[in-house]
Amino acid sequence: PGIGYLRVAEFGETTAAAMRKAVAQLEREGARALVVDVRGAARGPYDGGIAAARLFVPGGTLALVDTRNEARRSITADPGDGALTLPLALLTDFGTAGAAELFVAAIVGSKRGESFGERTQGRAAVQRLFPLPDGGALWMSHAWYLTPSGTTLHERGLQPDVPVPQPDVDFGSPAPTADATLDKAAERLAARIAS
């Protein structure tokens, strides 16, 4: 009771607007805290994760960008951002990648919420195809996203604030009926809204 659940399968151009609408509906239904499940969310442009983070973070750095030829650049929250103020818990796993990792890093880095589950994938580099004079091409990373505190995401991923190991399930076995990660996040949020 009092905890809304929002599943984000991928981050795209319309994700932030859809999240705003869904959270408004959950608040009308009595939600006083929110679980955002980004397990398995590995698709979408990085801008989609940043736009979604801006819904919840009122100010400060959301991410940093390192490039080969330029100084480190900050991506910050804009004036008027952070309109959604519910306490947050984020669910992650190794399938959480790219834009979803930026979303989680921004929320956790700004102290707006905690992450629960498993380490994320660590796919946070901007890659580009560089044509070569001989007609060939080189596919190369030319920029990397970092957490607000400056920790590299690419190939490292994000460790959850609250690790929740997943059960080993043999191929062909029935899936577990309980969701330990969701249960732990809901328990923590319930304690927070009760106090």
C-alpha cells in the first residue's frame, strides 16, 4: 500500500513523457513512493535516460562525458526539473544498460533514490564509424559517460546500493514465484514512508 510500481523496458524519445503521465496516475491512486524497474532495459538513446532523470532530479550534475579531444563536460539538471518528488527505489540487473544506466546513476548520484538488485552491464560509450581513406572504416568509442561523481560506467557498470542476489535457475526449471529484489525495495520504501 502506498507504493507505486513503474516498469521501463527501454528509454526512447517519449519515455520521459510517458513516465510523467504514469507517475501522475499512480499518485492519484495513492502512491507515496515509487519503484522504478529498469531490469533488462538496454535499448534507447542516452538522451532518453537523461530526460527521464530530469523528472526526478531538481538540480546538480546528472552525468559527465569524457571525450578523446575535448574537456570533460557536465550534463546538469535544468531549472524547473525535478517536479516528481516521490521517494524512489530502482531495480537493476546485468540487463540494465546504456540509457537505463545513466538514469540510475543520475538518481543515485543525486541522492534521490537507492538501487536494488545486481550490477548493471556497463555499456555507456558513444561509438561512431570513422571512414578511412582506403575505403575501409573504423568503429570506435569516442566518448564515455561517467557517474556524477566521475566514476566510469563503461565496462564497469553500477554496483547496487542494496545487492540482492538472484537465485540460480536451471534451464527448463520453473521461474521463481517471488521477486526478492522488488520485495526488498518495497520493504525499504514502506519503512521510509511510515516514518
